[in-house]
Amino acid sequence: MSGLLTAKTAIGEKDKMPDRNDAYKLMTDHVKNENLRKHMLSVEAAMRFYARKYGQDEELWAMTGLLHDCDYEEYPDLHEHTHVLVGWLREDGYDERIIYAILAHNDLNVATHPRNNLLSKALYACDEVTGMITATALVRPNKSIIGLEVSSVRKKMKTKGFAAGVNRDDLVKGAAELGVDLDEHIAFVIQAMSSIATALGLAGVQETAVLD
């Protein structure tokens, strides 16, 4: 009897869909760079907010954001990036919708995985903009995302050399593909990221009181 229970338990565990805790562990197992971790948390927050806005599966969308760059630190070559991760995700039983969207956010995969659904378009749209928002927040005197204005982000987008790693064309194209106004998109993602400002290190610096 105990052998039968063990077998049933094993089958149940295998069939169980991974949850956010599983996704977070996978991410932290493969991503040691704190900035990359914060980027993925930022995209997770933005995807969660968009899922809520569009009436979609909030947990599925959030996990897509959290996992999208899991293999990038170890496999930064875009010919490998996302493909290695997909192997890990399929082995762990992740939803194929998550896998498709992650493949689609890598432009080298668009021939086989075009961004033809809301989930994949949202992931692509949220990816680059979070980097620009983070960089803009960090050059504010208080280093806070709270109260960050869209106009400040747009101004920094036009500043040559600022946040050079953020692809402006991809940022603009992402909003266009999703069908949202760029200013509204930036404002919405600022709101999403502000909800986890402390985890992102963007809650601001506090002035230390000087005691007599």
C-alpha cells in the first residue's frame, strides 16, 4: 500500500504546475547578478499589472516576466538565450504559453515564434522600458522611483549615452506592438515598479537625522 501511495505522490508532484516560488528559485539559481535579478522582478511586476488591466491570468503573466531572462547570465549569446531556458522550463513542466512568450521576446526567434498574442507582446513591451525607468530613477537626487515623471523618462531616452544598454527602438516598438501610447505605457510601468520599490532598491535614500 505504501508503495502505491509513493507512486501516486510522485505522479502528483510531476503533474503539479510550478508556482511563483518554484519560478523564483529557478531564477535565483541561475541569476546571481543583482541588477539582472531586479530587472526580472521589475518585468514581473509590470506583467502582473498588465494582466490585471487586461483581465488575464495574473500568475501566469507574472511568472513569464520573472523567468524571461533566466538563462541570460550564463548564455548571453542571443542564439542560445531563451533556447537553453526553454529546456529548463519544459523539464519542470511550465505552461507552454510562458515558453512561447519567452521565445518570442528574443527577436532572433520571430520567424518561428512571432509575437502574435497579448502575452508575448506585453513581455516584449515591458522588457526594455523597465531598464530605462530604473536608470532614470537612479539619477534622481533621492534615487527613488516614487513620484518619477514620464517626462523625465522621455527626456533621458533622448540623452545620447544615457543607459546605453537600453535599446530605444525596441522600447518604442514594444509599446506600438502592444497597441498602447508610449507615455501611458511608461506611466503604467512606473506604477507597477513603484509597488515593489523596496525590493528593487528604488524606494529612495533617507536623510539621516543628525542628533546633538
